[in-house]
Amino acid sequence: MRSHKEQAIDNNIIKTLESFKLSGKALLLAKLILNDKETQAIQEYANTVSIVRLGINDHGPVHMRIVVQNILKMAKLLKDAGIKTSLEKEEVGNFEDSLMAMMLAGMFHDAGMGVGRQGHETHSTYIAYPIISRLIAGIYEKDIYKQVVIRSIALEGIAGHMGNRTIHSLEAGLVQIADGCDMTMGRARIPMAINDTPKTGYIHQISASSIEKVKITAGKEKPIRIDVSMSSEVGLFQVEEVLLVKIAASTAKPYIELYAQVREEEAKQYL
């Protein structure tokens, strides 16, 4: 069963997609995947392993939904700025196809945490493959080529979300950054509450606990501006060692402005 927070994010995702005024395929996919029982089970177990067994931050249904939210925000800002996705540039798909691929990547990028942390992005790809195939087959039943294109971009986004392997599509680059942007105190609240002793990833929990807000808006010089607000300088670890690393490796880097601010201090501009 989905939590109240998951349901609230689901509603926001649906509203955002409705505001795009597209053909309805992306909206249909969102409804299918958000209500898919197998997807929900995979996400919940990934979170059990992450929090209970490994004692690290949330990698479950709430996190994956937040990543999708972030993807939609950034995709809209790029579209408003006239920036085409890779599928659009290559003339093998349209903006809606790109959205669908990125949503799938966002919803499955941490599915492999149910297997383990090391190499989880690779585990995520083979866990996600049959479900992605099943979901998009119902939407593009007669267009095998489009199924292959959307699935391939989605899998690239999943495989590349850690920022430690080369990606090539703009879509995969947005997934990477969208993942890095989910680093507020809420992600660390549960593992910090149930774990008495430091474990692997503890510095991420401490750092994330000082991140008060991550805001994605239109930039002044570039299409996307990311503002990170924190209560103490320990949050800079999360900014510099996680988010900045992912942006640096992302194909979307040319379109990003990044600022970090500790309470009333002057905001530091990274990009």
C-alpha cells in the first residue's frame, strides 16, 4: 500500500504531466507505473535493504518518485528554453517519448538496491527491463522501434545515474542530476532514527540531515537553477561530493546553475 507521502507525490506528478498538454501517452504511462504492484514491491524491498540492512538513506518509493518530480521540473525548464532532448535532435522520438523514458528511469534507478549497494545500478537495469517492456508495450503496441528507443534511453538513465560511467543522451543526464537533487533531511530521518551506531554511508546521513531545501527554478543565465539551502556547513559534503559530481558528469551540465547557502550567509555559486 502506498503511503500518504507517496500518494501526494503521485498526485503532483499527474498534475504536472497534465499541465504539459501532450498526447496523453506519458500521462497513461505514469498512471500505469504508479499503480503497478510489482514496481511498488521492488521499490519497497529496495528501501528495506537500504535502511534496515545497510543503514543508509532512503532508496525506496518516495525517493524514486521525488526523482521523477525533479525530472519533470527540469525537462519543462529545458523545453521552455527551447532545448531539445536527444530523441528530438536525432529525430527518433519527440519530447513526450523522452519524458516517458526519463520517468521510467526515475522509477527504477535504485531498484537494484534490493540486491545490494555495490553495482546496484547494473542490478537495476535487469530488474527493470521486463517491467519497462511490459508497460511500454501496452502504449506502443504496434511500434516496436519506439518501444526499443524508449527502453534504451530509460536503461541508459538507470545505468548512468551514479555519475561514474559515461552517458551520451540529455535524458540520462537529467536523471543523474534529478537523483542528486534528492538530498534533503527527510531522506536520512528514518535510518538515523533506527541505527544506533555509524555504518557505511553515515556521512551521507549526517550531511543530508542539514539540507533543508533543494529548489529547482529557471536560471538567469542558464535554463535551470538549483538552490540548496542548509542549516550547517556539513551539508556541503552532500553538495560537493554527490550533487556536484553528478552534474559534472552529466550531459545536462551546460544548462545548470548551482548555488548553496548556509542559513543567512551569502550563497556560494558553483556553476
